Amino acid sequence: MNHGTLNENSRRLISLDAFRGITIAAMLLVNFPGNGGHVYAPLKHTHWNGITPTDLIAPFFLFIVGVAIAFAYTKRLDAGMSSSKMYPRLIGRSLKIFAVGMFLNILGLIPDFNFADIRYTGTLHRIAIVFLVCGFLFLNTRWKTQAIIGAVVLIVYWLAMTLIPTPGYGKVMLEPGINLAAWIDSKFLPGKMWQGNWDPEGILSTFPSIVTGITGMLAGTLLLKVKSQEYKVIYLFTIGFIATIVGVVWNWIFPLNENLWTSSFVLFTSGMACMTLAASIFLVDILQYKKSAQFGVIYGSNAITIYVLADIFALLFYGLKIAGSSLNEHFCNFFTSIVDAPKFVSMVYALMYVGVLFIPAYILHKKNIFIKL
């Protein structure tokens, strides 16, 4: 873990921190409702094909990882550091993020721990893999090569998923648990899968998720090359708009699907992320609404740390039983008896949980501590 200084903090891209922080806050909001059975539709993932605001959160974060890679490694390369000297730190950080993901998966099994129930995939696991692969790509290739690799991966993934019959069925299938990605996971993915016979962070779908990171690196490279703030916003918004439209069109033959991380999903969400980052730069860096962005900046400066703390805090807020019920159950039962609006009460609890996690985020930010795994 590294503790940042005030000088390091002043060089951070504030608009990117704000974007990252809002993304993490949104992730906590949808991951920790008061009552999982009573949630507004926009705060739930799409069951299969289609997209909701919740489905944007994970790809937004991977996109931000890509942008951060472009900024961090360009700075080090410009300072004269060789790529080979950055490999150990890149590998080490990826392993630590993956290890923390495993820790949280094991923590979630308490008190009924069983080795057979261990899951070897998850949000942090995917972040670790995307960070590792994208980091190596950035250090060894130029942006045009990265763009070509990304395009080839998306096209090959599309052709594989839509042309190769699912083994055992004799035809192409894109349904839950009976598609090529699920079959590969059933054969090669160790441990327990999230949905029994398939996993949304499985082996095959990790390849297009890496492309989401690549799109972030391309956006980051653009931001570094274009000097004018106004043109940064214009370029990002234009490219994002085009990517979103291409994603919508591709959706007609390869549906938007977060669980499969389809090629259309990559382009649509990366396009939306580009436009969101453009809006953040416009509001925070150009119009100077920095005070309004402080909530996001505080959350974003220690994003993964807060994500980890959220799972640890859940042992108290969701796991501790008092009079036979957990704290979230007591809260929802009490207020639902007063206000007959269970979805609203569930959302209020989730907002309170986001507020509770803001406290450690604020303390770390106030002390200029930026924890990097």
C-alpha cells in the first residue's frame, strides 16, 4: 500500500476521480439494497438481453481502469523509466487485486465455509486481469495496435459466439447456461460458478472485457495528446456517440448482454463511458464545478479500498443477527410498516449504506492517503 502526498494528489485528474467515485457509489447502491426482493427496475441488472443503468457500472469502471493506465504509465515512460522496470509492479498489483477478490469471496462464505463453494471469479478478479493485460499492452504497443487488437477480439468473439454450435446441442445458442461461453466455463473454470452452471465473469467473456479496458486506454491517450480542454470534450463526445450507435446497430444481430459481455455491449457501454467522461471534464475541469464534484472525488481517490470495505462492513449490516433479523431487515420491516413502499425503503437503506462508506473515504481523502493495492 502506498500513501500519496499532497503534491501527488494535485496532479490527479479531478474529473476522472469524480467519474470513478460516482461509479463506485453507484456500484454500492445497487449491490447493497435494504431488501433484495424489493428493488426498482433501474437498480437491477437486466436478466439477460438488454441494458439498464446498473449494467453500465462494471464496464464504466473497467473503462476508467484503462484511462488511468494511460495516464500513469505515460507519466513514467516520459520520466525515462523503462517498460521492463514497470513489469514487477504491474504484475504485483494485479496479483494483490486478485488476492483481495479471493479474500472477499471466502469472507462471503462465513460461517458455513466449504472449499467446494469457493468462487475464483468476481468483480475484482476481472479488474485484476484487465489491468494486467491492458498494462502490458500499453507498455509494448502503440494506440493503433491497441485499437486493432481490440477490434479483432470483438469480431472474433462475435463470430465464435454466433457461428460455433454449443457442444451437446448441435446448434448455436445464446441462452443462459447453454451457450459457448458457459460450456467453456463448465469444462475449464475451477470452483463454484455464480449461477450454478455459468458465470458472468467467466473465461471467454473476459476477452471482450479486456477490450473495454483498451477503449479506456485509447480515451486516455486521446486526452494526453489533445491539449485543448474544449477539444478533449468534443473528441470524446463524438467518438463516444459513434461507438454507442455502432453498439446499438450491432445489437440487432448480437444482443447487448452484460453476462456474455457481448461485442455490442462493449461498444455501447464504452461509448456511454466516453460521453460521461466528456461531461465530467466539461463540468469539473472547464466550468470548474469542483465543489459539486467533491463527493465523487472523495470516493474515487480510494475506489477499490471503499469497495473492499463495503463487503467487510456487510458482515455487520447484513450478517449480524439481532432478535433473529439482520440490521437491514429490521430497518426495512420497521419503515415499511409506516410507509407502504418497500422499494423506496430498500433504496433509502442502500443510500444510507453509501453514506456510511463515505465516512472512511472522507477520512482517507482528508489525510491525503491514497491506498493502492
